[in-house]
Amino acid sequence: MLKFLTSLSLVHVSSVALASNAANVCETPNYIAHAVSSERAPGVNQSDIKTLRSFLKNNDRAGMYLMLYRLTGEEFWLMDAQITTFSGIWGGTALETNYQIKLRNQDKYDDSIDKFSLKIATNMLKWVEKSVADGERGIVDIGVLLMKGDGEVWKSKGLLNEYPGRVLFFNLIQYQVTDFHNTLGLGSLYSAYAVVQRGGQMGKRIADFEGNPNFSILKSKDDRFVTVLDNRTCKVEAFIDNDTRPLGVLKQTLNKALDENDPEYYDRLWLWEFMQGNQDTAEEYNSAVWQNGRPLPNPNIKGRYYHNAKTGGWHYANDKEKVASIDVINALNEYRRRTMKFRISKGMPAEPQLPGRYKSGL
């Protein structure tokens, strides 16, 4: 334990309760201790490529992105680390956007979101490797990363028009004039829709992991960068850059843990289940979550009501007040009973489950 803590001398740790065998695994934790200047960044070399590939082999997509930031100083990789871990405003909005796209393109969007994200990370690394081979130290033009590194994967599925990364050209001053045409397409509309819907609330919050012995929370000195590591695998579980403001105006998601008292808690579990994201491995998409062209229902959400696992009752989503009407409660309980029975008949859990790695003591 002392050896692990010594390696964190550049940060303060808000939670370092390690599993018994984790000290040896995480002797050199992968996190961002301070901002990196692109002018002073060391760049990527051939030896680094091998390490970067190893992150992808372990499906630690964010781990690769954080290393790329440390090597290049390009903040684009910080954004990708948040998106691929479904963290904060970036990750929650991306999750909701992909959900909206999948609803309308079931036949084309045939990967789990984790596997889709892994394909994108793999293609991003391809362009970094090309840069190294060309003597450019792994520095890749952001426009290329958006429309080729990311866009090529969407295009391979016939979804380039729906590619949500288009909207990012609004956020990059150097492209707002010359490449403004890239923002045109349904992808930008889906992203905007996700922002005004529940997207920003669906992102992981750092507070979700506080007090959980399975995870360590590592902060930079100025609290700008916050990284959550899984103590058992050393993979990056969540990452937040508190300085980034999507589209220059959106604030970071409030760092308040979601729990059984929050309707968003059940919405997020259902999104993870349906999109098959935030899983331990990037598996193939399981069509069991579909029924007659629609996602399986959520037994914990019904209109403006949600079922609270802590109280065992139904509450109003807008103010969290408990429902008092016996007739309404009976109708909601019947909905929940039928929905859970239906889900079981399709080979799914009665209700969406919290990932096992989040449970303390495992």
C-alpha cells in the first residue's frame, strides 16, 4: 500500500481503499496529474504504440486516450476519455445521442455501444500510428480524427449522416469556417436533442464511486482532472475534465451521486442495459433487449413516476414525493409486475442490474 501511495505524490487521493491484491497491479496508476502543454509534450514513439495497443486489448479505451493526452497534450483525447466511459456531460450526452440513433437505425447500429466505441478507439489509434510512421510524433489534425478516425467507423455502418461528432465542429474555432459543412447532417440534430433531453444527467459522476473499496479516485492538484480507477484491473472507470465546456456553454454534470432515490438512477441503468454499454467486455449486441422493434420496458419507470428501491414505493419524478393514491399505486404495481414477468420471459433480468464490479466487496 505504501508503495502505491508513494507513486501518487503529485496528486491527492480522495479514496484509495485498495483490494488486497491491487497494490502490485496499480503501482503506476494511469491518470492525469496535471495539464500537458502540446508544445512540450514528448510525442508518441514506436514503443508507445505497443503500450497503447495493450490498452485496447484489455478494452481500456479511456486508458489509451489518457496516455495519448499525456504524450501529445491534445485535449481532444480528454473529451474521448469522457465519452467512452460515459462520464459527465460529454459521456451522458453521447450515451443519449447513440440511444436516439439506434432507435431509428436498428438494422445498421448492430453493435453494443461498448464494441462500437472499441472499434472507434482502434481506428483512432490507426491514425496515430500513421502519424508516427510519417515522423509527426503522433500528432493528428483534429478534423482528421473527427471525420476519419471516428467518422470512418460510422460510415462503415452506413451511418455517416447520423454521426454525432459532426456537432463538435461548432466547438472548434479553427474549423467553424472552413469545415462548417461537416456539421450538416442528422448527427448534429441528435446531439442537440440529447442535450435538451436527459443526456447531461445520464453521465457517471465521480461521487458515484466515493466510499467504494473497488475504486480509487485520483485528482490533479488543481482538481481539474479527476480519474476513477478500478483497483482490481487498473482500468479507467470514469474520467472528468472540469474545465471543458461542450459547445462553449454547457456546464459539467453536477457531482452528486445517483442512487435509488433518484429517477435518473433507473433511467441510466436501463440505458446501459439497452445500449449494452458500461460492461466489463465489449461483447456483441444482444438482440434480446428488443421486442417488436422496441426496447424492453423499464419496470422502474412509468411516465412521470418511478419505483424507489429504498422506499419500496412509487414516487413522482419531478419532486420525488411519494405517490399517495391507492388506485394509482395499484395500477403502477400491476405495470411493474407484468413488465418484470415479460422481461423474464425474454431471458432478461426482471429489472436492469447494476454492474457487478460496482458492488462493494467483490
